[in-house]
Amino acid sequence: MIFLAGMGDSGETWQIVQDRISQEASTLSYDRAGIGRSPAAAVVPRTCRDLVEELYDLLQEIEVEAPCILVGHSFGGLVARLFASLYPQLVSGMVLVDAAPEYKELAYEKVLPDNLIAANREYYENPMRNSEKIDKIRSYQEIVDHFLQSDIPVSIITRGLPDIWDEKWPNEEILKIEQNLQTDFRRLSTSSKQRIAGRSGHYIHHDEPDIVVEEILMMLRRMKT
């Protein structure tokens, strides 16, 4: 079981869920370059493909027994998806926890007032504006270019509550856009399902950790039968 944190988050974000799952299976969470105790990357900006290759190298170095279930939150969901496309033989299932859809910032523009569009586009286009210096445009294109539908189980857990970042931000409309985009994740596998965490914001694994634990355990039990 490999836990992939969202952008800027350390592996500690998974502590509640990981502690529970580690009673049933071997687990791994780690800090990407520049996060937690990991040194910063030598070269920036980086792309999702860079993070996938670093994860692959890490798994080879510590000799993790494959295939594994990937659990990805937010941007970590993009990393999980690309890893599963590039190394399908190493992945037995995915749990996507309010995972980031590709090109979400462009979708937001449908509901953003004019005075917020420029800042939103700047965050999308400029890698220096996000905490891990990720080139989002190239990363999203990597996801599209390497799309591979599979038959592995995929559980999509989507937040049910809007996140209140700014009272000027159309939070309810953004929530509906993200919920619809995450519904589209069902195309990732012929064996996929979506579940709404009705009492959770973006950090479902903090707000309703039991839901994430349940979905992981159901996937584990399914694989044992």
C-alpha cells in the first residue's frame, strides 16, 4: 500500500489512515523532494513524470513487493494515475481521495468572475507559484498522453462540502465542477466506483478517515478472494 500526498504535504498527512491500514497490510508513505525531511530537487520546474520516476526508483531501491494499491490525495492522485499508466504491472488498485482532475484550473474559469481569472491562470501557467514548483501544463499533458484504461479496481472518493478559500471565490460552483470532473475518473477502469464523503472538505482523510479506511479495506478484501 503506497500513500501519495497532495502538493506540499508530507507523508504525515496520512497518519490516521495509515496507522489503521498498517494493521492489515504493509504500508509506505514518503516525502517528495523538498517536502518534510527530503532535500529539495536539484532542478525545477518538475513534472508529474519526474515524480513517477522517482517513486519507481524508490520502490526498486527498497524492494517493495508488487503489485501495490496506490492511495492518492489531490495532486497525489495525478501521480498515482500516471504511475499506473506507465507501470501497470506494479499496480493492483487505486484509491483516489478528492484527487485533482487534469486542467481543473481551466474548468474553473467557467464560473470565475473576471477579477479572479488572471490570478487563476497565473497559478496554472507559472510553476513557481505552487509549493513544489510543478509544471502543471506539461504534467496534465503527460496524464492525457499516457492514459490507459485498466481493469484494476479504482475507488473514487469525492468531497461533499465546498472548501472556503476566499469569500470572493465561487466555492459552491467550484465544488460542482470538481465533483463532475471526478465522476469522469470512472473511465480509468472497467471496475471503478465513486463515493461522496458528505461531511468532508478537500482533506477527506482528515475529516472522515473512516471512509478512506473502509474503501481501502474493501479493496484489500476483494483482492484476497
